[in-house]
Amino acid sequence: YTSHLRIEQHPHEEVPAKKLRLTKPSKSAALHVDLCKASSPTDALQYLLQFARKPVEADSVEGVVRILLEHYYKETDSSVRLKIASLLGLLSKTQGFTPDCIVDDVINTLNSERSHQVLAQLLDTLLVIGTQVPESLNMRHRLIDVACKHLTDTYFGVRNKCLQLFGCLGSVDKPLPRESEGGGTGMAAKDVQSIISDYFGDQDPRVRTAAIKAMLQLHERGMKLQQIIYNQACKLLSDDYEQVRSAAVQMVWVLSQLYPESIVPIPSSNEKIRLVDDSFGKICHMVSDGSWVVRVQAAKLLGSMQQVSPHFLEQTLDKKLMSDLRRKRTAHERAKELYSSGEFSSGRKWADDAPKEKVDTTAVNLIDSGACGAFVHGLEDEMYEVRIAAVEALCALAQSSPSFAEKCLDFLVDMFNDEIEEVRLQSIHVLRQISTHITLREDQLDTVLAVLEDSSRDIREALHELLCYTNVSTKECIQLALLELLKNLTKYPTDRNSVWKCLKFLGSRHPTLVLPIVPELLSTHPYFDTPEPDMDDPAYIAVLVLVFNAAKSCPTMTALFSDHTFRHYAYLRDSLSHLVPPLRLPGRKLTSAPEASGLASSVESAQNFLKESLTRVCSVQQLDAPGAQSLLEFTIRDLQRLGELQTELAGTADFCATYLHCQLLLMKALQDKLWSVAVPLYLKQNAMVSGAAAQVLEETYKLEFLYSGLESRQIASIHHVRLQAKALQLVLLARTRRGVEPLLSACEKFLHEVDAFQRLFVTELPHFQDSFVDKLLDIMPRLAGSKPADLVKILQTTLRHSCFPQLKLPEQIRRATAAIIEPTGESDNPLRFTSGLVVALDVDATLEHVQDPQTTVKVQVLYPDGQSHVIQPKPADFRKPGPGRHRLITQVYLSHSAWTEPCQIDVKLLLAYSSSTSRSLGPRSAWNESTEGPTPLESTIEGTIPLSKPVKVFIMPKPARR
């Protein structure tokens, strides 16, 4: 031990150049020495805490565990034993270590342990070990036996852990074995479910919660829960403790999904009811619970109870109490009963002929106050989280029941006036989801349109989206909607695109309602010519978008257009083709859209063309230099054109074209004549080669960070091209620079990168046969020992004579793109402000297929004098309207000194990347995390890639007045 200790303390004295990786005995030896030195429990705890901060290699775990256990048996202080027990659990999670070997020891320590807290921690360690090796049946049975033995412990923590063991490791297919040795409790012969359900009535609420959670865990693992548990779970709904009620609600819901059609009796009556209806009533009752957490949970679960009877469902929107669900007997039956019992009214006492049955007031809780008005309560709750959960549940139930959707419409529309923006937004989204089932009345539409006054852009845009999918009942509704949307356009001009899109859908959904009001909308007159409206007016364009979209499915509408309307149609069809559809106009042909079947076959043929192009490029090695270059150039041009024609394959085609462009640049840079002439004569060519190498490096970062859907093989190909570019830069450095120092460090860095490539892509190396990296790895020992000049010569030869690895494509690659909507870049009016102060510029952009935009997307402002500012938008400025799509709405602050005349600035979006967070590196091992500072082979390279086209904005900083 002492020799090992000496090595650990002074590794730098013996071999200063190498990092020493410690072996198995040294860690356990160091720990042993530390624990022996400890004079008090506090010291021992301190050493254990220090030890816990350092990672442990998989092969030295066992030695460390033995030392810990040895100290555990000697230790008298329970807090130190507790820490050792928790360390055993942590160590057994080490990757590459199988914890079977320590199970016996941990079980042995349980027998001698007196402290309840340490017992609970040891059981927790056993739980960790059991979940690490779930396939070992024998071990699971042993651990369940241990849990049975300690279930009767007086400490709640121990009972909790035993129940957790049952839930995570209990056998889900057959009853537990009967083998409980050593005078076991005999519990093991019982079924896991009945053992757990015995603890539903435990005196400690934490144990009751743990019992329900263990049962739910069994359900998640695939065991079918028994219906007997239902009554016990229902009783727990009225428990005093919030966490018990919360778990019980979950349990009742699970059972309602397992046995929806089972029949259960109603207390205090001889009626019966479906279990799903019964549980629906009980969960509805929990929407009025005292704890808001339980109310949220109950409201959320109601939304997933699709099988409930419509009669019960409709009760949730009605506050009037139902009868107590006891079958009402007729007057004839009641008289017969009185006659048979000999009791007739004497008339002396008031109501002495009333029915004698007693009503148990606690049992009338079934549905009278349960489903009754549950959603009314939920939507009026004081906590906004409950209101949101109720709105979402209404949506889920309304989607499966059109009649319920109609009934809950008024309630949802009322939620548009909620004081919390999040609730308003959610209710708009919900109405949009169920809009296919409903038609809005005029009074409802009035309430909906009032929200267009909202100052929140998100709310207004969500409402525009809702109106796109809404059906309205009368032409007055269309007029009302148009009027409010035009008001919205005047008040908030930035909503222009959103309002136009909304009117496009409104027109195409209601052509028959738009037709009678066309003369009024276009201000036409049967006899008189009316003045031609201004085409630059966004409100007039909005009206035309509504009319033209309605005209698409209403051929008689075009007869009502005046001459200038046809001219405006031609203009808008060209400038706003996404909003104005092709119309069948007099004397014009209608351009037909391609059929869907033809579209599918064209995508397939385009995919085949893409594959053939890549296969053809593989023969580039056999061609002479000019032929190979022209083949690559033609293929790149074909792929770029393919990306423009087929939007589905745009990302894949762009990726391949960029990759082949890198290969073409490398091929041009490695031409024979460049390298056979003396250096001074070819300075111009050297400049060309260094430019090509820098461009290839830039393109590889684009390939890696701009495209999503890549597999490790494509990332390896990108890194391979990057290595070739770096080798080319190294050769150039040797040709143009004098001096050994810079060259020596560059060579060392390059060899580190080759080594890193081998470590990262060890599984992909077989696909790189005869490639540049393959040849380098073959002679790696020789390279490491050679001088810089020799290394450069080897690199130069290898670069020129290595083959071109084939690019294999995954299913779909998507390219990250962005488009700036605001500012448009069309305005000639300069943005004026006082120099030295700031002016805010609104930026609105759409992003497609950008991963994690909150951290990677930045806005760049480029001033005419070459100054550049990069701004990081706030995370709250990003919205996600759909999968793969993001929206950036932010403000950029501009400032500059005074100019004599207005000039244009460029605004564009950038994608920031950091090569240390490269997808290729994957999760770093625990050992690497412990070494101080980054190792030289993983140096971080950061940069930005242009993501959108720049937009020009006129600005004019004026000098400050004196």
C-alpha cells in the first residue's frame, strides 16, 4: 500500500511528461490509509465526502467496496455507516461494474444493523443493485425476501423502502416463491399485490403514499392490477394528507382504464353503475379538493377518460344537483309497502306517511356533488394552473364527442376573458383544436373578436390562427370578423401577414357567405364607376385576399368584379402568390396543381437520381484530374438543381453538394504542378491553396452544425474531410514559414487530432478503407517519432494518393434555414434617431429545423463602416408554433455616431457553434471530467454560420442639437 501511496502523491517527480492513470489498488489503498488515519467519526465523514467527489474506475470499484465494508463493520457511529451505505449504492451504479458480488455483503450488514436510518439506506442500496441487474431472477427473489422480512419495521423509512423494492422488483407474472428461510414472516407466499395493499391503511401517510406508488409501479411494469383494490383506493380519496389523495386519484384513474365496463354497486341503494362512470364521478369530486395540486391532477386526468357515458359527461357543465341515483319507487309501490307493514297515516302527525328509509348523507356523495359542475368549478378556480388543466381536459373530451364540444363552447369562449394571459392563450389553442366540430354564433364571435384588442402579440396571432379554422353561421359574422381584423391591422401594423393569412382561410371556408357582400366590400356600383382604391393600402389587400379566396370555389363571384379588380388580381397573384389562389378568369387558363400520386413518384425518382449521382462520383479515383474535376462540378450542379425542384430532398441534396464541393476544392489544391515547383515561384498558387483549405474547414462546420438527422457515419466523413484540410494547412505552413517552433507545435496538435478521430469514430473506421486517415493510422507509431519535416512529406504524399471514401446517406437530412419577415428591407424612409442614443428595431423571423435555437441563434448588425454587432436574443423571444418550426420576435438596439446622409445597415441571423459540443464527441467519460482543464486534443473551436439572407435597413443618426 505504501508504495502505491507514494506514486499517487508525487507522480510528477518520476515521469513529468506523462499523465499517470492510477490503478485499482492505489484508490482503495489511499482510502484505506485515510480511514485508518481518522481519529473521530467527523474525520472519517470528511474523508468519505472527499472520496465521493472523485470518480472511480470500473475495475477498482470492487477493491474500494471491500475497504468500505471492512470499515463499516468496525464503525460505531451511525452517521458514518449511513454515508458508507449511500456510497455503496453510488458505486454500484458505476458503468462497467456488475454489482452481483456485493449483494451478499449488503444483506449481511442488514442483519446486524440496529439504526433504522442506516437500514433504510442499505435497503435503498439493494434497490439500486436490483435495478442494475433486472434480468437476474434469483437476485430479485432474494431482495424481495429481504423486503418481506423488514416490512414490519417500526420506522416509516424502512417500510417505504421495502414497498419500493416490491414495486420495482416484485414478480409481475406469478406469485412470489414460498422460500423465506430463517423463520421468514410467511408473507413471501402471498401475492405481491395483497402484500402492498395491506399497507394502504398504514398509520403513516408517507407509507400509505409509498404503497400506492409501489402498486402503480407494478402497473407500469406490466402487471394487471386486481379490481379488489378499487374500493380501498376510493376510501383513500378522502384521506387527510394531500400526497395520499394525489396518489389515490392516480390509482382510481388507472383502475378505470383497466376495468371500464365492470359493474360496481352504488352505496346506500340497490342500483349499479359502470366502474368508469363511478370513478369519473369520484375524480370529478376531487376537482373541488382543498389542495390545488390534487385539483390540477384530477382535472388533467378527467381529459383522458374518453369511455365515460355522455349523461355523466354533460353533468360536468351543469351546476344543478342530480338526484342521489337511488331508484325512485312509484307511489303505488310505496302504498303497497305501507299496506303490507300495516302503517297508514292517521293524519294526527305532520308527514307521518313519509317513506321510512334513512338517507346516509355521507353516501350521497357519489355524483350529486361529484360530476355535477366539475368543469364549472375547475374553470372558476382561484389557481390559474387548475383553470389551464380544466381547459385542456375539456379539449380532450370535446375532441371525442361533438355534442359535448357544442355544449362546452360557451364555457371556453368565456375563458378568453381570463385575467392570466397563459389561460387565455390556452383556451384559444383549445378552441382551435375542436373547431372542426363547432360553428360560432354571432354573440360568441363577438366575445372571441374582442381579444384582438389584446396587447400581447402571441394572443392576437393565436386568435388569427383560430379564425382560420372557425366556421361562422351568417354573412353578418363575416362582416364583423373583417371589420375587427381591419381595426387590428390599423392598431398593430406588424400583424399584417398574420391577418392576411387569416382572411385567406376565412374566405375559402365561407364562399357562399362572402358572395352577397362582395359589392359592398369592393365598393362597386351597378351603374357608376367608383374610384380605384390604393394598391399600397394593407386594408384593401386584406379585403381582396378574402374575396379572391372565396371566388375560388364560387365561379359566379368574378362577374361582380370591376376592371381594376382584375388588374389588382394579376398584381397580387405575382407578388403574394401564397395568399392569392389561381382563379378561372374569363379568357384565361387555370394552371392546375400536380396530382398527389405524380408527386410521390417524382420524389422516388429524385431519390434514385441522388443515389446514382453519389455512386457515380465514387469512380472519380480512376479518372484523370481534369475529368474527375468536371465530373464533380457537373454532379454538384445537378444536386443543387435537384434541391430547388424537390423541397422534400432539399436538405439531403444540399448536404451532398456541399460535401462534394469540399472534395473538389481539395482535389484542385492537390494538383501535381503546384507541388513540383520551387516555393518562391508559386506564391500565387500557395495563396489559392490556403484559401481552399480555409474554405473547406468552413464548409465542414456548416455540414456538421447546419444539418440535422445525421448519423455517426456522416459525422465521421465530415471530420475526415476536416482532417485533410488541416493536413493541407500544415503542409503549407512548412512550405511558407521558416522556424522549427511553430511547425513543431502544429505537428503535435495535428497528431493529437488524428488520435482523437480514432477514439471518437472507432466503430466507423472499417468504412474508411484506404482513405487518408486509414493510411495515417497504419503508420502512426512512425509518425509520432519522426521529425516535422519528414512528417510533412509523409502527409503530402498520403494526401495525394489516398482514395475518396463513399458518402452513405441516412433516411432524411434537414437543413436549418431562417427567413427574416420584419424588417422587410423595402422601406425608403430612414429610421431617424439622435446619434449616440439607441433606437429599437423590431425583428421577426421564422426558423426551420434549428436545434436548440435559444442558445445558438444570434442576430448580426453590420454597419457601413465595417463595424459589426452580434446580439443574443432572450430565450422568451422564441416561440414554437409547430414541430421543427420556431419563431423569433425580438428587438435589436442600434446606435452610431452622426452621419451626413442615410445609409443601409445589414441585419441577418447567425447560427453559433462550438466544436467541443459537437454531436460526435458524445457524453464525456467520468475520468475525463475529473482531469483539470480541457485536454489539448479537445480544444474548443467556436464560430458562426450565416443562417438567413441579410436584410437592408435605412438608418439616419442625426447630430445632437446643442
